[in-house]
Amino acid sequence: MKNEILHSEAYFCKNCHAPLSSEHEYCYACGAKKIDSRLDLKLVFQEFSTIFLNIDNTFLKTFTTLFKAPEKVIDGYINGVRKRYLNVISYFTIGLTLAGFQIFFLRKFYPESLELPGLSDKAGQILIFNSIYDYYSLISILLIPVYALIAKLSFFNRKKYNYTEHLVVMGYVSSQYTMISAILLVFAAIFGGNFYFIGNILNLFFMLFAAYCYKRLLNLSLSQLLLNILLFIGITFIVLLAVVIITALIIVATGAGEAFQHSV
């Protein structure tokens, strides 16, 4: 096969440098699509639609299956299935991208949706925004190991997953939550909703969705799940409270606390 390729119009794969003929649309060695034209908007749109808008693409399949049967995505990845659904790193990256766009959009066009109740001083608001949102992606990444630890503690009586596998579970769960909340918070802001008020409601969805996923992953009955859910919600509440306290300390340390005191 390689000899036939070499004797036809030569073309080398830009990914793995394998020799191809002009008749091939995909590389026989690595599977990459052959691209021999200059980059333009049409090509970019085609790439985008192939990844995100095609009904058979792995992103949409991963997104819908995580609602219908999360064990197929999560257990599949843990047990070595890599092509059928998006891997957890790629999925989490998409979630972070949407979250980043959400924060940019709200700060740019709907800053009033980010106002804290009782804080009227604009300078104080800006300081708070800079303290929290500039590190939004980093905070999201750091929360995954924390959530995985919470899950490990909450399901202490279930030995199916080790800590690393809980990281995979919470990576998918958090990514799904991030995508849904990013879209809903943008629409809520457009219609006059408050980021913090809506966000706290959506935190309940996160906990319920995590419980739903673990119920299916561990094949638990409702009675078996009840204790674990209470533990998960209780530990998560403590963690979220700690995050609020740490955030408040950051606000004070950056000087936003003084602005808040002058505004009330």
C-alpha cells in the first residue's frame, strides 16, 4: 500500500508525516483528515460543526448520554473506552471554555447581574470581581480533587472506585454542571437574574446530579443511596461554606472589604 502511495501524487500527513496519495481523505496511519487548502472561515465553520453540531459527534453523544446513562460514559472511560465518548480532560476543557465565556459575557454586557446584595459602591464591586473571577478557571480546576475526596468519603462503604477514578467521575459531573450552569446563568442575566442567587439554586442541581450519577454507577437503590446522599450534601455544604469564608478573606486582603464597609 505504501508503495502505491509513493508512486502516485505524493502528499505527507501533516500530523504523522506518513506518505499519502491525493485520493485519500484521511491518513491511513493516524486517521487525521487530510487538509491541503488554506485556512478560511468556511473551513473553521466546517471544523466547528463537525465537532459540536453534528448529531453523531462525540460531544453531543457524551452530553446526552451523561443525562440518560452516565455509567456508559464514565465507566466506559475508566474501563478503557476512549473513542465512543469524549475523554474527561477534553470534556472538562470544553466546560472551562464555556465558563470563561460566561464570565466574560456577564462582566462585559451584564455587570449588574454580578452585583452582591447590599454592595452599592462600584469600586468595591470591581475589586471583588477582580479577586474572584480572574481566577475562576483555576478555582474550577482545584475543586475537582476536593469533590472527588468528598465523594470518596461519602461513599466510603462502596469500594468500586479508587480516588483517581472518583476524579474521573467528578470531572465528568462537574463539566456537565458547568456547561448547563454557564448557559442558564447567561440567559438569567439577560432577563434580569442575579448571578449569585441563580448560582446557589444551581448548586442544588449539581449535588442532585452527582447523586444521580453515583446511584447509577454503583447500582444503588434509593434506600441505599439516602445515607450517602446526606453525607455528600453535608460535606459539600461544609466545603462550600469554607470557600465562601476563603473568598471573604481574599476580598478583605485585596481591600474590597473596606469598600464594602463604606458602602453600607
